[in-house]
Amino acid sequence: MNPEALSAALLAVVAPLVEARRPGAAAGLTAADLPLERPKNRDHGDWASNAALKLAKAVGVNPREFAAEIAEGLAQVDGIAGVEVAGPGFINIRMDAAAAGALAKTIVDAGAAFGTNDSQRGNTINLEFVSANPTGPMHIGHTRWAALGDSMARLLLASGATLVREFYINDAGTQMERFGRSVVAAMNDEPVPEDGYAGSYIQVLASRVVAERPDILGLDRDEQLAVATELAYQFQLGELQASLQKFNVHFDVWFSERSLHAQPEDGGPTLVDEAVDRLRDQGHVFEEDGAVWVRTTDFGDDKDRVIRRSNGEYTYFAADAAYYLNKGDRGFAHKIYLLGADHHGYIHRLKALAGAAGDDPEKDIEVLIGQLVSINGARLSKRAGNIIELDDLREWLGTDALRYSLARYPADSPLTLDPEILRRRTNDNPVFYVQYAHARTHNVARNAASGGVDRSEFAPELLTHETESALLGALQEFPRIVAFAAEVREPHRVARYLEELAGLYHRWYDNCRVIPLGDEPVEPVHRTRRWLNDATGQVLRNGLDLLGVSAPERM
């Protein structure tokens, strides 16, 4: 019996008792209103419910008395070995071994699908979690948002959401002009412009531009700048994409900021022009001192925002507005922005923008701020000189160690990583600890197969050792952990769960043999434990995949 089945059984017992005392009161009652929890002390049972405490007042009965009635009904349910009432009305439930152990086969049969759920079904989400200038390599700040955002996306998709991962390319504005001038200077063996980009990667880009367009040095300066800027941009963007791909981060959409300002072929208004008109239609645009403003203070912003200056130029806020509206036009009812630590001011601004666009700022948009990360001993890039590159970090620490460590902590907490720990192949390295547990499940399976222990028999009632009960209890929790981590946008909950599961597996391994000793015969308990071993490996594998981390079969 899984937690969902137990919740349904609890509802089936509670609803008639509620209805008998107060007719009509059970009409809207669902299993979600009767949550189950895992007791911290397993001596108190496998599951606990506060249903009696929650409902007693509504039906006019003493909580402990009501708990006793619920316990009596639950005791009749198949798969429940015992029910006790504790304290003022808590209900502790103990499952029989067969009902609890049946989960092992359920997990193996489900495979990669175990842990998926429907808690986010119906939600259409645009998740933007890396926004970078295509003027240089990916750096350490991008690294944390890339790891967290990709893991959030995996969790939301596993929970049934329709979701697109989106990268916003900051390819408009003065930084692109500075970038182009820097490349042109390098092509012509000139010094770096005063406000330009330095670093050997600019020289490499300049060489690639000349190789692509051998005639470029014969063009006049303005033509050189136009051609070099575009080619170098495409080359550098390709490098960003390759860096993220090697980091096991995938984007469905690479959205160009330039497209917001681009004139359509039919000569119509740009997306930014349309955004101003649409906000004006909503009644939140006004003009003052020759500039065009959006009255964002109506929606909690600290000040109204200029969308077009008195000289006719659009502000960054205009691009933000056009981009937000475009997301809705593409069918995304919910927009999630994962921004860096220096973007706190964007929270009220973007929420106010949502309100001005006619959306619900509390429902249709989330702005999550990630804090800074530092890594002891990390060195500045040899290519760029003034940043710590993602590629250097990945080559130094490894994708798995870096991704797991970045996903292991809440996004809103500053983080300092210790490379000495991350490079160790010992149990004090969390990612090694979890991956080793997974590799051990495969080693056990290989040795079991060699010893004639297959999965031809399954007798879950034999899984009675206390470490088996604890391990099964943790395995049951995985779908709930996935759903909750998706709901609160916190991948670290999966990482911490995997570490707990790995510890329980190692303890089980030390106490319960899958392969009989010496000449002892293979018995049903060994084959059943093989199922439990393989189920644990499957959950570890599924959890690591949600974090974008590999699950090696040998270590």
C-alpha cells in the first residue's frame, strides 16, 4: 500500500464518521485534507495523521474520542497491521510487512517513471533562468543559476507541468557595440579600446572572424564593425551553448533581446512599440515632461517607470515589458524568473509590470533571487582574465560534483564550496556518497545474478528487518519529495533526501544479505531483497537525474 492508497483509505474511514455527526460536512472533504506524515521516531509507526485534531471541532467531538473511532475503522483495512492513538488525538499507523514491502516491486516495475506525479498538471510555465551577454564566456554566477534552474525545470516536468526552459540573450545595447569594437581592434592589431573587452578569447574570436571572412580587412571601418560584431556574436553564443551543454543544462528557447526591437518585414510596429500600446490600452500609461511612463506604483512598485524617454529612446523597462507580454502571447500563463543577487530591485518592477499588463502579480509571475557563490581556490580565467569561467570549474571539479553541490543548498543562501571536499572519493563528499550508494546497488545486483539470486520470486512479507522497514519508508517518500520540491522550487530537498536514502541503504546492506553465505541455498528472502536492492538503485538514479547528475554503475 503506497501513501496515496493509505490516504484514500483514511478518507474512506473519516468521511462517514464526519457525515454521521454533521450531515453535509463531508461533501467537500478530500484526501488532500487529511495529510499523512512520517513519524520522526519510527517506534511510533510508519505513518501518522492529525485528522482527528483537525476535524474534531467542526463535528463537535473530543479529538481523542474521534481519533479512537478513526483508529477502529483503519484497523479493519487490509495492509494495516495496527493503529494507536497518541497524545491529544494523533493517530499512528503501522503497516504490515507485506503491504509495505510491495512497494519494492512497484518501484522496479515503474522504473524511471517512479516519482513522477500530477501535482503541477495544467500549469503552463516559462522558466527563464540564465540571462547573459554573448560578449564573453559563462562565469561562476551563471553556473549556480544554470544548475538550479535546470533542476527546477526537471522537477516541474516530473510533476506534470508543461514547461519551456528559456535563455534570454542580452544581445542589444551598448555592450554589443563595445564587443564589436574590441574584436575589430584585435583584427587590426590595435590596442583594446578604453571601454572594450580584453582577454585572449577576443583574439581567438578575431581570428575566427577573419578566417570566416578573409576579405573583412579590406572593408571600411563601419562595414568591418557590422560584419565582425555579427560573426563574433554568433561564435561566442555558440560557445555559451556548448558550455551549458557540457554542464548538462538544456534550453528549449534562446530568446534574442534584439528581436524585441526588430522591425517586422511588413513594416509594422516592433514588439516594444506594441508593448507600449498594449499597456496604454490597459489604462496605466501616462505622459509627463515629454516622456512616456507606466504607473507601476498602482501595483506595489516603489516608483513609476519611464518606458520611453523624452528623446524618443526606449528604456530597458520597455524591453522587459515587451518580453513579458511576449511570453504570455506564446501561451505561458505562469512566468518564473530566476535572477542574480544584484537584481532584488526587479522583484517589485516585474510584478508591477504583470499587474499593468492585466495579469495577477501574485499568481502569474514568480521572481526568484539567487545568492552569490564562491569556490575556495578558484582561479580567474586565463582566457578572459577577470572572471571565473564555468568551463574551468567544470574541468577542475567535474560536472557531477559541481551540479550536485550547487543544487544542494537553497538558492537564497550565499554559498561557499570547498573543492578539497568535492574532489574526494570519500563519504564526506555528498555527491560521492550518493553515487557510491547507487553503484553499490549495481554491484550487489551483478554479484546476485552471478550467485543465482534473480527476481523470479517476490515475497514482501519477508522484509521484516528494522533496516528494511526504514528503507521502504524512505522509498515511499520519494514521489512526495519530488512534488513538494517542485511546488516550492527547491531542488535541495531532493539532494538531502538522496543522502538520507543512501545512508539507510548502506545500513541495510550491512545487516541484510542478498546473497546467501557459503553453501547456503538461495531462499525467497534473498530474491525478495534483490527486488528491494534494485528498487533503491532506481530511486537513487531517478533522484540524481532530477539534479542533472549521473548515476554511475561502477566506482
